[in-house]
Amino acid sequence: MKKYLLAYQINGQTIGVDLQQWNGDDLHGNLAMKIIRSGDTIPSGYVDISSITNWDKFGESCANDYMCVRFEIRDLCRLKKWSGLTNTEKDVAIKHYISDNPTDAVIYLMGKGYTQQQAQGFVLMSWHKYHAKLLEAANQRFYYLKFVVPQYLSLTDAEKLFDDASGLIYEFTALGRFGIAIGDKKSGVLDYLMSTNDYVGKGMEESGLTLIQGTWDSFRVALYSILIDGIYIKY
């Protein structure tokens, strides 16, 4: 689900754009920045500042986790395509390891004076740093997902679900593999929970579990919102 980065305005000036410093009293109890989902109404006093550079600068300060930010930067970069990015936006894309063709990043860095070896090493380090933050977010999302599962299944069935999907859960939390729908080359935990791709007819719903409330569709929506959209209340 698409998200938007909003900034509060003080006397017609936008925080983070026009104002780099401000007094807390000027916020009148509002957050300096916040994130809303597609379909939500922009609250009074806020403006949309969603952009590649603004998500990079401010996103992590108000998002639940890093992946919320990277997904938005990735989608904006893909919309503009590599050739349509400014140099600053290309720097951000490389920082978050966003490129359908990493060679583009290497060629760009070589144009800035890097040797080919240095450029390749820089891109590799960007991947390494991005992947560490990906795993941190994946583990955090799974932590909150574990609280949702027993709301729909008995604890016995919840444990069975975790046992049945243990290999896929490992791939998610240790390797950052979501599933085919998110761009991975093979099915992942998302496919098992949604009964898609390799798990059509043999996913979560077909595994003999019994719901204690709601429907399978509402259960899947609740899991998807955490696993993919990063929507959960942190505590």
C-alpha cells in the first residue's frame, strides 16, 4: 500500500523544506512529520513532501521500520527510471541498493571518479548495509505478526503454523526473503500465508488449522498489513 510523507507547516512554511529548525510549541501538539496511507485524508496543517530525497532524509524518523521507507524510495525510483533520476537521487538509490541493473550504479560512480573496483566495492557495501537493515525490519515485523496469529488461531494451532512454516520464517528473518510478489525469485513466507505461487492449494488456509474468529481473508489481510505494509502499533 502506497504511503505519503507529510510535514507540518508553521506560518506557511513547511518543516524540513523551508524550516530546518523550529520550536516545539509551534507544533501545537502535532508531529513535525507523519506518514499516511493511500486513501487517507491529509490532516489540516500538513502538506505532502513525498520525494526520493525527503523519504531518505526524514522517513526513518517517523516510519515503523526501515522497509517502509525503502519501499517508497524504490517505487519512486522505478517510476522515474534510472535515466530520469538526478545525481542526488541516484546517490540515494545507491545508498538503499535500489537499481534494476547494478551496472548503472557502477558506471555512474565511475563517472564521479571511482575506479571500477572502487565503484563495485561501494555498491557491494551499499547492499551489505541495506540488507542488515532489511533483516532488522523483518525480525521486527515478525515479532508483531506473532501477536496477531493467536488472535485468529488457538495457541496450539498458532504453534503448528509456526512449525509448518519454520523454514520460510527462517528465510524471512535471516535472509530477508518475502516471496515472489515482492520481487524475490522464489516463493517465501508471504506465499505460504497467502496460498500463492508454489503454495496454491497447500498454504496456511489448507493446512488444517481452525479459525477462532474472523475469516481467512480478514486473517490474511491482518498478516499482510504487518508483513508487507509495515503497519503495526509499536510497543
